[in-house]
Amino acid sequence: MPDASHVAGITVPDSALAREATDLVRTVTSDLIYHHSRRVFLFGSLLGRERGLECDPELLYVGAMFHDLGLGEEFRTSGRRFEVDGAEEAARFLRSRAVPEDAVRRVWTAIALHTTPGVPEFMEPEVALITAGVEYDVLGIDYERVSADDRAEITALHPRPDFKRRILAAFTEGIAPKPETTFGNVKADVLAHFVPGFQRGDFVTVIENSPWPE
């Protein structure tokens, strides 16, 4: 049976904070999101090692575990991007456990920016590696930079059956009730594919129709 605490050469944090984050996410999300979130931590950790980035593994873990929490049903009327909802939940969790504000800020930023390509890679390692882990697991970016053996060990412990279809369905369910939050971000592509009648916001049209006379 695979060892959940040491996977592909990565040690999974086992602090009280990490265990509580795991328990919370395991309780309020599906198996799909739980296993995806754990893979994000593991792939992000491996990519960080490969890139020579040093991060706080506990913060990386909490960020990975909370990064898709905002897709949950309770957030579908928030009017905010799901990334912000997840970031706020993580910040609330960390502050309730007296985690320093700088650490809270890094986790909040990592989650809030994890679907904003081209920015996180230039920020703190925790921010960069949450996005790297997400991009690896969802998009297959830098796929060959993780060995086949490491991929196999991770997916044996955290399997991804029918993952492409199921994660797209989870994105659709989480954001379709608030389509306005997809303006200017990649999730507009999801609704364009899966929600009949969806019309994405257009940046040029917003400028041209603004109240400014010229």
C-alpha cells in the first residue's frame, strides 16, 4: 500500500496545521478535489525541487489543499471569483490558528492567482509553486519535467480517473451561477464550452461603452 506521508521523494507535512487542513478539505469537498489538491502539492513540490526553489512546505500544502475550495456550493452566490473565495477561506483558517500575517498573505495570494498565468512564477516560491502544481495536474504544462516513475507513484496514491471531464464539470458547476466573475480570466473558456448561451465579457467593448465621452 502506498505511503501517504512520503510520496515520490516528497515528505507530506504532518503538523497539526496540515492535518487540520486535510481533515477540513476532506470533509467539505469531493474525492475529485481532494485528490487533485494533494497532487497539486506533490507536483508543485517536485517542480520546485527541479527549479531550485525553496518554500515553506506547510504553507504550500495548505495553499494546495484550499485552492479549489471556492468551487463549493456554499460559494456560488458570493459574487466573487472562486479563487478569491478559496483564498479567503484559507486566510480565515490560518488566522484562527494564529499563523503570522506574512504567511497568510502568501497563501492568500497563491490561491487567488492560481488561474492567472504569467504572474505567479515571478512571486514567492509558495505562490509560484501552487500555480505550477495546478498547471501540471490540469494542463500538463512541463509534463516531462516530472519522471514517469514519480507520476505513477503519485497517481497510484491519488488517482485521476476520468479527470479531464470531471474537473471541467466541477469548474462549470462552481462558476456557472456567477458568470460575471469569468471576465478577463481563463474560466470564461469553460463556460463558453459548457453553458449554452454564455457570452463572455469583452474588454474592448467595455472601454468603448464606458461613460467617458472620449
